Amino acid sequence: MPGVAKSTACANCKKKRIRCDQQWPTCAPCRRSSMMCPGPSSTLKFIQHLAPPTDGTPVGKRKAPVSSKAAHPFAVMVDRGHLSPYNNGKAVHGSFRLQVPRFKSTTTVDRVTAQLVHLLEIKERTGLELPSYLKFVPERLSQSTCLADSIALLYLTWHQASRGQSQAKVLGSKTYGRALKSLQRAVNSQAVYTVETLAAMVILLGLTVHYKPFTLIDYRPHTVAIRHVMRQLGAPEIQSSLHIGLIQGTEGLIGGHFESPWKETNEILQSLSGNNERREGEKEVEAFARTSLEGIMTIFRPYLSNILPTVLKIWKDPVAMRGSHESVVQDILAVRGPIETARKDVWEACSSPGFMVELPEPSFFLGHKVVFTSATMANYVLSLTMMNISVLAVLYDVQKIYGTVNKPARAEYQGLCLKIWKCLPYFETLDAATSTRLIKSVASVFEHATDEEISSILNTNLEWSNLGAKSKTDKEGFRTEVMRISNLWYSRGSGQQEVQYSIRPAEKS
């Protein structure tokens, strides 16, 4: 009978005395530990039971039989010496050495491609939302240095997270500087109007937005540049998965797609989803919502860059800022009016024809759900609603710091948060990439949920790992990440809301 391998576990797993799943070229324990997996062990011990020798050759003089087939698809077995007697001569034992081929990254592109594939394969929480279009990137890395450098930065961010280190430090790293310079060279060359350069721009914007507070940086120049490149590229080809994915993935980041070629692109996306039937008037309502959102963004961007930095100073030193808070309140109220008006107008335009409907849902813990006729419509409505929620939360915070409790603002805030909670069943019907993006965009509405409500939220059929929940029962991880996002969005710095309460009215609790 052929030799029986005792173990092909990698050396790392053997040293740690843990189970190796032997899924080469990198086993699962090594992937989880971010270690370089040495591959299958180079030594295989075996025992072979033999019939009595017929040629009179002593057992110790026999050579090890060598199979013409590899013992493992990633290892080639070679002869290494003679066999020794075992079990009083009834069997022989010995060792074989394996020649294990190793893939050597000979170029930067090879190395970065391997890193990206590794990143896409892992399922652990990294705190970094990975867009679905990344799976189309490896085949294009050799065509663009700036894309390869941006992916290297993305991998470094994951690497920091997997070791419990601060991911925000990557923004001060050499890798970040190299990615920026590489993108700058691409923008100043003929390569500016390519899908690869667009992908690098989107990846860098996503990382910057993720780690720098909204109140301390103005992203408008970057988003304008992305939209400019998108327009110059025109509508994507139906087979250009990366181009289509970039347009889908940036809608929330750059404030919506309002001009050509997005009309053509939306038609392509509709054809891909197989949903070509549009209800009468739906396109017109979407156009109205887009226009409303674009108009409000001209007000909301200055609010982010001018008003919220002052709010952050109030949180840090309320006494020193006491003389400024009244003017800040007036500035917030001036912004709140147009945002609230636009939200109500869009809600009315969507609700009356039934493009946004609240329906009974007995299986959902709130008893009702809000559904939309398209994810595009949902994005516009939710974006306007979240702007309104942000302004109300900041208004309440500033007034409460100085002893004034604005109960009407708090009640309106709770009502809008509850409306978004009711969208969770609708999110479950969307593809993973779209639902994850929408969930991340509304994360702050969960900050005041009770433990019981968080349990119900996490039990929905949605992916919550990007909001800190390692499992369906990880309420603490969820609460911590939601609070971190809320503090950034509402410019509290390290401040925390001191009261936890149910968003739902008392009679429904």
C-alpha cells in the first residue's frame, strides 16, 4: 500500500500546536495572524506495511518508492534515502522531502495584487468597508502605478487594523504620501481620463473620509475632480464592471450623479439589474429629488466646514466659548430651515405616488417597514433625512451644553431616526454592496438604541461587521462604533451623550 502522510501542516501551525486547514498557498490560521505561510511541511513521515521480501533484499537496503504523482498539488515528492525496518520487520518507515514551489513576487504589481486578493478573501472585521468593485481591480493593476499605490495603502490600513493598531496612522505614512504623489503624476499626464485613475481617486477619497473628521476638512475639490473625470470618461461600456462599480460606489461620496453621462449609466444599471419597468412618473420624481439634494448640498457643505468646527470648540471648552454659542445656534437654525423644507418636499413627492411607502411588517420588531421603488430613490431620501437629523442633533447638543433643553428638536430628531429604523427590512432586499453603503451612511441614528433594541437590530438579515459588531450578539462593539461615527458626524470630539433612551415612543416600547 502507498505511504501514509502523518501531517502536511505548515511550520507555523505546528509550532503553535493548532489545527492547520492546509488550504495552500496560505492556510486560515496564517491569514488570521497576517503571517507569511510557509506552505506544507517539507518532511512527510510515513509507515508502509509490506509483504515478506521476495528478492531477499534486506529491508534497510530498499529505496523509498517515489510516486509519479505529487503528494499534494502544491508539493512535489522526491526520494530521500533508504527505509528502515519497523514492527519487527513487518513494515518499513522513513521520510520524504517535499520540493514546495514558492511564488515569488518579482514586481510591485505582483506584490500588491497578492495583497488585494488576500484582503478580499478574509472575512474578519477590519473596520474598513470594502467596496464590491475591488474584485475587478487586480487585472488592471499592471496598467496603472497610481492604482497599485492606492491599493497598497488600502492593504496597509487593513494590516494596521488586524493588529489592533490605529488605522488613522496610515494618513501620515510614507505609503499614503507615495499614493498621493503617484495620483498627482497621473492627473498631470495623459492617464488622467482612465478608469484606473478614477479608481485610485475614489479609493483615496474613501480612506480620507473614513479617517478624517467631516468638520476638519473640505472634500469638495476632490469630489469635483472625481465628477469631472467621470464626465470626461462618459457612460461606461456594459462589460466594464470596474467602471460601473465605481459609479455605483461613489454616489454617496460625491453627492449624487446629476449630469450626463449618469442618465445613460442609470439605464445601464437598470438593465443589469433586470428591472427595466419604471412606474409612471418615477423618473420625474427621481430628477426632482436629485435637484433638491444638489441644491441643499450647496448649503450643507459650508455648514460642515464653517459651523461644525466651532461646535467642536464648544465641546472642548464650553466656558471659553460661551459668548459664541448663541450665534452658532442662529447659524444652525438658518441651515435647518431649507434642509427641513427640502426633506418635506421630497418626502411628499415620493410618498404621494407610492414611491416611498410605510407598510405593516409583523415580523419586524417595530411592526412597520418603509420601502422604496428603487435604491436610487432611497439614497436621495435618506441623504436629505440624515442631513436634517445631523442639524437637529447638533442644535440639541449645543443648547443642552448651556442648560437649554430643546424638546421639540429632540422629538423631531427621534421621529426621523425611527423612520430610518423602519427602512432596515428594505435594506435586506438590496444587494450586499448597496445595503452596506446605506447602513454606513445612516449609522448615527442607532446611537440612542437600548440594549433590547440593538439586539433586535442585529438580528436583522444584514451585515453589521462594518459597524463594529463581530457577531449577532456583539452589542458593545456595535454601540462603540456607532458612537464613534456619531461623535465625528456631530462634531463632539471625544464627547459622549450621557443618556441612553429608546427612540421609540413609550407606548410602543
